[in-house]
Amino acid sequence: MTLPRTFIPVLPFPNFKWKWACLQCTEGINDPVVLLGVLFRMRHLENENRGLRYSSPEFAEQMQELSRDLENSGVNVNIAGRTGERNLIRNSGQYWKALGLIPVQSHGVIELTSFGKRVADRDISQSEFAATTIQTFSLPNSAIQSSEECNAWQAHHLHLYPLRLLLEILRDIADESQKYITKDELIKIIIPLSSYPNATVEDYVNFIHWYREEPSLVNSWPNCCPSANDHRIAREFLLFLSNYGYLEAVHVPVDVTVHKVEQFKYNMALDDEIRSILSMPPGTSSIEIADAIHDSDVTSDIERIRVQANRRRPNQARFRRDILGHYERCIITNVTMPEVLEAAHIKPYKYHGEDTAANGFCLRMDIHQLFDAGHLRIAVNGEVHLSGRARQDYGALIPPRIFLPEFVNLDFVRWRWENYNGL
């Protein structure tokens, strides 16, 4: 039975709320180039010297290098200043702990979980990592909540997968023009309603519709986000789904003034793929879920669709002409047919990569797909590395090393190698 319009949730215990990563959030950390960029550097240091600490000069140097890489990339996170005893992981380590990338109890030592190592080694692609997180990030969560909080959730039979729930709600909204969620709707409707264990996806959708018709409907509902920081933490859930392409953040005018509201719109282009992910049961083992997602090939469609969408830019045709004029052939396969050749950004356009030959490779269509999705990587010395999945089909076809032309900016190649793992 669906809940009536007059229903008012009653919080099961004081201070009921959703938590994402840490109490003092830094929203930019959720960007993949930061979250995974830090992880790649952790892995490098772990391989180099087991037992190294986050407070070490070596970790500080890696964070300073990452900070320099982010300076002209449109990502605003102060990483360089968060080193030494008050380092990034000491204050914000929950971002990596909550997602199962580093152990909950690290005692200040640089160490990755088995799942974290596979992500850092690019054995699990960025799309597979995101899909795995949707299926495994749950509340209560002992990595980011105290034992008292977790016990309170369990005592009231509360357990949910918030990222998965958000996608289920958006999929269930019938009108495509209404398939969005705002931060206020998350705070005022979805989080309070999630305290009622019998709420269905239909109930969430109904109350979102009713709230849009009559905002005063929820005036008597409990406030689960009393502070400004609570608002920022709640927005993290929407930011994660936006950063990995499941939602699209747009700012929509709501009146004749300059006031705009941020809407997180459901990405209809990925609807079939999202449905496939949601059809799989959630779980607690990141490795098992990641392997199931890998075997299902669902993320390959996500990667293909997102790559195609990213290439639809006003300057793409001019960029392609410039790249083909410099190369005339695929840098990996030596194919010369212009019908199958494309221009690939080395430093991605999303992170302010320039439309010049210095920042481009000429690649055959399928090779470009592998490159943009992170399944094919090129080192500064020209070495070509394939993911495990790509190696199965392309291992015998891809040369182990290529020659990089002099006009290519090797700093862009290094930037991508150290900070980026595809879409």
C-alpha cells in the first residue's frame, strides 16, 4: 500500500541523517581525477616502500605534484596544503575508506585494500568502479559512522543503498522532463522518508511530485540536515552520480531574477545500462560485485555512450582536421583510412585540455574508444598498456611500444598517465 499524501515521517532516533565520506566534506575530492588520482599515487608509494606513512615527505611530494597538475584543470581542491601530520588522509580519509579503497584502520600507513589495488592498477575500469560503488555503498557504514550510529540504524531495521535508491527513484519518474532531483528534494523528502523502512520507490516518487505541486506539504517533516555542512554532505551523493555520468548537473532559472536552482537530471542515454545495473542484486563485497559487473559487460555500453557524447563538441571537427594533418595515420595501428580515424585528446577536454596537436593522438575508432575509456594507456616513454579486458581481444594486435612525435607535449601524456583512468 502506498503512503498517503498526509503521511509525516517520524525519525527513529535523534540525528538521523545520510553521511558521505566525512563530517567536514571537501566536495572536489569526489571528482575522479582527485579521488582516483590520489589513489594512483598511494599505490605508487605502496609499491615503492611498504610501511610508508601519509605524514611522510614522500606522500607530501606526491600531493604537491597532483596539486600542480590540477592548477589548470578546473578542479579546486587544496591538496598541496594538506600534508605532514595534518595530511589529507588524516582529515578526509573517509572518502577512500567509505568506498573500500583503503582499510578503515590504516594507522597512518599507506595501504590499499585488494579492491583499491585493482582500481589503482586499472584492472577495474573507472566505469566499473562507479557501478560497483552504486551497488556496495550502503548505510549504515562503519567506515564513516560511529558504532553507536550503526547500532541505532540496525536496531530500527534500517539499511539502504543511497546511490542505488536515487537512480531507482529517477528511473521511476514517468515524465522525462521531470526526471531530476534537486539538493532540496534530497534533503527535505528523500532523506527523511528513508527513515521509514517500508517506504517504496513509488512513495518517494509520489512525494517528489506532490512537493513540486505544493512545497508547503513537507513543512511539518523532520529536518535531517540542520547545518550548512549537512547540506554539503547530502549533495555529495548527487555529485558522485554526476561525476561518473549517471546524472547531469544543470542550473535552471526559477524566476525572473538571476536565481537558479541546481537540478541533477537523469541521463536518459544510459537508461538501459542503469536498468541493467539495478537489475543486479546489491552486496557488500566490492571485489565480487566488480567481477559480476565486469562479466556482465554492462559498463562497456556505458563507456561507449559516454565517449560518443563527449565527442559532440563545436570544435571537434576542427581538432580532428588538425590532428589528421599532423599524423595521417593511427599512432597505434598505422591505419591510414581517414574514414576510421579520429582525434583523441591526451589531457581530456573536461579538465581544460587544449584543442591542439600537442594534446592529441590520431587513433582508429575502436582504439580511440579503448583510450578514452581507460582500457588503453600510453606512457611518456611510448609504452602501451592494456587493461585485462582489452588484453583478451587486442593483446596480439597492439604493439608494446610506440614512437611519440616531437610535437606531442609529453607533460600532457604524463598528466593523463598519473591522474586519469578514463570516463
